[in-house]
Amino acid sequence: MKRQTHHGNLVRSIIPITMLGFITLAAPPTQAALIHQYRLEGSFADDLGGPNLVPDGGTLGSTSYAFGPNQGLSLSNGLPDPANYSIETIFRFADLSGYRKILDFKDLSSDKGLYTLDTALSFYDVADGPASAFIPNVDVRLIVTRDDTTDEFVGYVNGVQQFTFTDSSALAVFTATNNIIQFFKDDFTTGQSEASAGIVDLIRIYDAPLSATAVAALGGPPVPVPEPSTLLLLASTVGLLGCVRLRQK
């Protein structure tokens, strides 16, 4: 059980940007290059021909991967520089109570890492973002960046910066064999007790830190588009209500 700590002096706010219309999965304009994209549409393959994601017991569907606690994903040999990157994912957690691990940087050997802390984003035990960044069973677009030149690590949710800190101890450097990245699994030091079930729709890896402007442009997760049958039913309902009102006059 972790003791919850708060690091308000590390949090810098950014004015949120409202995105209008449908948000596509196209890569944003930035100096960082997109090097891996996993849409999880019935496959763990990389759209760009890189290494596959490796599942740990969850269920792959036609549009996403559903996982129980500690049934997340891993990626080996995915980072040219394990200290200089951006990682983007669209996911949701079912359980937000206490700490629930999102990203592990040391192949499940360290309690340090990226978590949800109730409804906030947290890098234990260095920096906490503000509350209300997460809602149970609601998709978010999470992006983290690390700059090897400055050691700056930044966490964003839905385009809004949650915290930043100087990672002088290399806590957010992927130092294990093959630079392995572990998603949605807790470490062994806590008996893997701080994990949540959830669903992930998208994972992207970039070879450098995205700028705050590029992250803000991505915004939140894509807005679902209603199925044609749903739109037809809605139109029929509106038409029927119009007829009823005319008859009542």
C-alpha cells in the first residue's frame, strides 16, 4: 500500500484547447516521428512494420484489447533511445481506487512508474496531477514524453498537461532488457496488487518528445460516430414526434 503524496509545486497548468468535430487517428505535425502504431483492430501488429505487441491474457476484439488486472501488453525493441520518446495511448480503467499502474519502466521490478491515483495522473512518488483527469470506464488520450537532453518528463491527459518533472534519476528510462515497455501491469514489489481491468484502443510510439502544441492538437479520444441505423432511428423518431405535434394543434 503506497502512501499518497502530493507534489503541487511540480504541476504546471496549460489552458485546455477544445477540439471541434471528429478527431482522426492521423499523426500530428511535429518534429517527433511516429515509429509505431497499434490500432488493435483484431491484430497486435504494428501498422509501420515494427515489433508486435505481446498480450498477457486479455481478449483482442475487432477494435480494442480488453484486459483484466495485470493482463496488459508489452513491447520489446520499440525504442531507438529508451530515454527520448513519446508514448500515446487511448484507454480506460474500470477501477480508479488508489494507485493503478499504467506504465512500468523497469520490467515490473520497481514500484516507481506511471499510475492513476484515484482520478489523477501520478508518477509515483515524484509528481501528481490534479484530480478529475480520469473517470471509470471512460476513454482518455494519455501522452507522456521524455527529453534525453533535459531529462524533462511530462504527462498529459486529453491534451492538457498534468505535471512535469526533471527525471535526473532516470526513473522514466526503459532500462530493462530490450528496452521493454509494460502497459497496464503492476510490478512484483507490491505483489501486482495495484492494477485495474480496462480496455485499450490505440498505442503509438514516437522517437522524440512531442511538443505541448502537438499534444494539445490531438486533444481527447475520438468522438464515436453513430451507426447509420442509429441515425435512421433518430430521424424516424423526430419525424413521428413532429406528426404527433401537428395532430395536437
